[in-house]
Amino acid sequence: MDENDDTVTYTVKVTVTVTITDPDELLPDEGSAKGNDEGNEPVEKDGGKEPVEKEGETRKLDDVAPPGVPSSSFSYTPVLLSKEKNRRLGRKRKSESDVSRNTRNKKVTCSEGDSLMCHQCQRNDKGRVVRCTKCKRRRFCIPCLTNWYPNLKETDVAEACPVCCDNCNCKACLRSFKLINEMKQRVETNTKEEEVEFSKYMLKGVLPYLRQLDQEQMIEKEREAKRQGLSFSKLEVKEGDYFKDERVYCDNCKTSIFDYHRSCTKCPFDICLLCCRELRDGKLLGGADPIEFNFIFRGRNYLHGGNDDRIVKEKKPRDAAEPEIREWSRSRWHANADGSIPCPKADNECDHGFLELRRILPPNCISELVCKAEKLTETFELHVAKDTLDNRCTCWKSVRSADGLYSNLRKAAFRKDSSDNFLYCPRAVGLHQEDLRHFQWHWSKGEPVIVSNVLECTSGLSWEPLVMWRAFRQISNSKFDVLLDVKTVNCLDWCEGDINIHKFFTGYTNGRNDWLNWPEMLKLKDWPPFDLFQELLPRHHAEFISSLPFKEYTDPFMGALNLYVKLPDHCVKPDMGPRTYVAYGYAQELGRGDSVTKLHCDVSDAVNVLTHIAKVEPKPEETTAIEKLRRKHLEQDKRELYGYEKVTVKQQNGLLVGEDSLDGALWDIFRREDVPKLEEYLKKHFREFRHVHCDPLKQVIHPIHDQTIYLTTEHKSKLKEEYGIEPWTFVQKLGDAVLIPAGLPHQVRNLKSCFKVVHDFVSPEHVGECIRLTEEFRKLPINHRASEDKFEVKKIIIHAMRDVVEKLEKARSG
């Protein structure tokens, strides 16, 4: 105080103690990538560290400083309640139904209009909130809206909050099963006439393959009756001793067994009818002996063109084929002269027992089903029905755009004298029945279909990877490490590694480089873990189902033309998804280490939706490193792959390098009729490709099913020059759903970091291709990545035809 001044000045410091909930429930400030169970670690956000409040720590609180008191002199001390204390005081976060129920029985000390509690983060200390005028219950604070809903305006939230719009991404809403359960329980909306038409369409498409299955069984039954000296009608096939929910497969070729098979009378050994036929013919093709793939790790410098003279400890390659030892000898296993087949096992327990004909289904089940189906075919005159679709689809009758292209077509190839260079590409919004027939025209010809803007058909739930990660990051402490530490595959050496998921997604957005500044392309492997997408991400599961086009085919719950839907609940069902494919990307084709899914084909139809992309801008030093290392790669390829032959690197088409802001992934899909020439080219040139540890390929078992080859721009040009074939090539944009028919070889390269969700389905048009591929896979070595029949298409056919016959018989009777 100045002695010449009579004014007295007092400094007042006000301390307020605020009680807040357990830090595990503080959102979006959720803690570090390690989970932050105790809430005491800093949160990484926007490149910096945002501290989480600790007990006894004093912080400034500008928003609630009393009038006349400077904010610099106003502070509060938060008191963190332990979990036990939270439970005792009723402060633990509850579901909305619990809160609603409890508030009716408790005295409310303040009105809803006075509360500042944010629905998203469950905190009331973040200042101003936006209140929903639709539900009049929920509020969202400005920081949460900024962080988690950057595309929403405050006026939009005030009109209808994210909860009212079904796109709230708080942890409680993300973990809600409400919407997905409603989808599973909804009643079919098809009319009786539509249901009958769908069933007739299914009957006409699938009956030929049901006849084929029945014929195979009748041949085996007739052979067995002849061996026993009985008439065909007198032979009774014994029922196998299996549970209803048990999956039965051939012990030789791993093919799924759906009904007739042979089983040892002394030991649990089963074989399928195809293996029986091949044994009698003296050529057992199924279940080939195991093979071993050898890829040598020559040190990391070799990956970028270094010398190969240093052999070091081997790293674990992706999908390495593990040697498998059989308990019997295939070379000494033969059928007897009378057609009977002994068990190949020679241990003390079995000692070459007899393989007896047995069944799984009721007696004559398939034969009776065929008989009923054929009668229905005559009743509904399906054998004389003709397709009403024109020889040329209605695409060509649609309106042209300004650049001369048709509005619902996308040019994807430049084949001469070909009518299939364009792919059908409708918009998802406004699809109707006529579009379904149009889709069927292209689909029946084995053409892929691209449906654009499918995310416009959804509620707008965020597909940001970190939003999805938050949904299950603390679901179970027992799985804590598994949820936060994930396996990735490095597309340079195709080896697996472990990484913290938060670091992976940081690289997804910002990019990662290796020790030489080469862009590191990582792919998440099996995430979410344990094939539990539906359980760990139920809200995103519902959002994905909402986005699916042509739901008559793709809907996994109610799809009228999806054979998979017809499987009864007691069956062991194959895993059809959804599955996520999350990987980094790069617009420029690097030639080595590109973020790719290598050439392969799937045994079922599939729909692939691109739900999120992130562009990583290359840095100047990265561009310089790429040019330098690409020259070293080329010199190494000349030495090792081409023997110093002239090698040229052709420039890419500028339209196919992710220049558009919505571009996500570059697809190449080959026509079914071009597969023989494609395989011939790959067998001729396979030594020009690298795989695990960048080691040159020394062998191929099957050039496509091995999934060890990606055709670069240069190789696609050589393929067209030498064999006259080319794939459909197109860019999948954000919100595009690509529908791929079974059996079409395809490969994908990410132009940006991409988050894709994939679901399999079974259409009547491609059942024959599913069977062909299943029988092709069974001839691969038993330790091959594609050898096991996990799909069980023959069982799916039988149950689908049961459903079709039941519905049509009901319609016929009135």
C-alpha cells in the first residue's frame, strides 16, 4: 500500500472444488494410446499433449469466474473419485435408459436447462454447450463438437443432435446393439408376388447344381449296392454319428462334407466322394502333399537394392506355409478291386479299417428335394420361360454427360472389338426395381459393378479410424493388450510386425518412413481381432449394412437372393464378414513396397465399400529418396531378375494416380474368359516378381491362388502385348461399393490411406463358379493358404433349395 494513498487494495483468490467422474469415462480426452486406465497420462492431440486432470491439481476456469473476480485469480481443484467410490455414490456412467429410469425416483436439484453435462464426454466443465431442441435432453459441448463432429454446424446440432440423427460416436452409442438388433429382427418388406418371383429366379439358377450333387451321390450309392449284391432300392445308408452343429470335412483334401461320404469303421477318418472317385481312377488329386516355401532374409539393406551376400536370422513371413506331417502314405493308398476303399491309417488302433458309406442328411433327402424342385419347375413353367432383357442393356439408352460418357457407365478397359469395356456404375440414391433387373443383366455376365455414393444412404456415422478404435479400446481388461497392440504386414518385405494401434493410425493420417526415408506401407492384419467386427463395432456394423446396395443380394440378414441367408441357425455358418481392410497408400506406383492386395480370386461374391480415406502429402526429402532408391531397385532387378536385359519403367496414366480428392484405390479385375491366358503369362514370367523379404519368386504352386504376384503398369502392358488381354481398371472413390463376382482374379493398390469394409455373399448366378473354385482349391497342397474349404457352398445350396421349395409349394397351394 502506498503510504501517500488512502486506497486499500485486496487480492482475493477463490478456490472451487469440483467433483468429476472417473477418468476412464472422460471423452474425448481419453488418455494415451496405451489406454490410460487411470487417466493420469497425457493425451496426444493435434500434435501436442493435453493434460488430464489429477487430484489436487489446480487449474484456471475462465468460463465460471464470478463477476468482478479476475479469471487469473480464479481456479478450481478437481477431486477424482475412485471407481469404488463412484459406485458407492452412484457416479458411474450409466446407459440412457438407466438414467431416465433413475431420475424419475430422485429429487432433481437443477433443471435440464441449467445442466452443462455433455452427452459425448460426460463432463460439465468445458464451457458452452449446444442443446438439442428435438429431444430436449441432450447437450454437446463445443470442444466435443469440434473434435468429433467437425462437419456439423452448431445450428444443425441444435435442430437435431447426433443421438437423434443416429450418428453419435460417443463410446456408449458406438457400443449399442439397438440398431443392428432391429435389422436382424425386421420383417421382410417384399410382397408375396415379389417373394414368389425371387424364389422362382433362385430355383431356375440353382437347380442344375442340386441335380449335380444328387447325381454324384446316386453313382456312389449304386456302386455300393453292386458291391454288396443288393438292389439299389434295398441299400440303406447308415447315418454318421455327428452333432448338428459339427462341421464335417474330408481328412484327405479338407473339403466340406455335406451328406454322403465314407467313414472308417475303426477310427474317426472320413473322406469325400471326390476323393473316392479319384482313388478308384488311380489319380488322387485332392489333398496334395505339403510343400515348403523358402524365402531368405538377406538383411534390410537388400530390400533397397543392397548386396545379397549376408544371410541373417529369418523374420516371420506373412502366411508362411507350415510343413504338415500326415499319419499315412498317399502313395500306398489304393482302392480294392471291388471298389471298396481301406482306411490309409496303419496304427495299432485302426490297422487299415474299412471305409463305410454313410450319410449326414435324412435318407434320400437330396433326391426328394430334386424331385420336388423339378415338379415346381413344371408348375411355374420355368423350363419355357425366357429372359426378357435385351441383348444390349439399357445403359446405352441413358443420358450422356457433357464429356460424351454415359451417366451410369464407367470406362474401364480399351479392348478392341469388345462390348464390355464399360462397367455398370449407378448411384446408390434412388435405386429401384428396374435398377435391380439392370444389375442382374450385368451380374449374370460375370461383370463387376460399381455403385457410387453408398454412404449417402446411411446416417452419417463417422468412419474415422480413431473413432472406431474408441468403441472397443476398453471393452475388456482381459483383452487389453490385444486391442491396443495389433499385427501389421509391411508391404515391402511382406513380414508381420507388432505396433501400437494409435501409432498405426497416426501413420495412417500423417505417413511413416523407413530408415532410408522410403514411404512405409503398412496393412492392419485381422483388425478388429478375433473376427468380431459385429460384436466389437455393432453400431458401425449397422451403418455398413445400411450402405449396402442391391440388398436383395448383399443383405446378410434378409437378402432374398443371398443363398447364405437360407442357412438354418443350427448349422455351423462360414465367416462371411464384415471384415476390415485398413492400409496406408501412395499415389505414385513405387514398383516395390506398394500398398497392394496381390492378385487373387475369392470363392464367393463380395461387396467392398470404401468408407474412409486420408491423403498423406509427400515431403521433399521423401521424393528425393524415392527417386534415388528406385534407381537402385532397378539395377538390382536387372542383375537378379532379367540378367542385365534392358528394363524400362513406363510412365503411369495421369488419370490413375489419385489426383481427385475422392480417389482411394486402383482396381484391376480380369474377365473370367481371360483366366487361362493370364495364368499362362504368370507361369512364364513369375521369376520377375518378388515376395517375402523382396526375395525373387523361385516357384509357384498356383500363380493366382498363391497370392504372391502384383502386376505393375509395366507387366500389364506386357500382358496385353503378348496375350492380347487386359483387366478392367478403375479407381474406387470414397463411398464406392465394388461388387466382385466369385472367381474373378483381381488386385488392388491404395492411392491413399484407405479404410474398406468387405462382406461376402452367395448369388444364384455364380454358384457354379463357387463349386468350381472349391474343387480347384482342394487340389492344392494341404498346407496351402487356400486349400481348406471354409465356405461350404454345397451345404449352402441344399439349404437354399429347401427354403425355395417350401416357399413355392406354399404359393402353389394358395
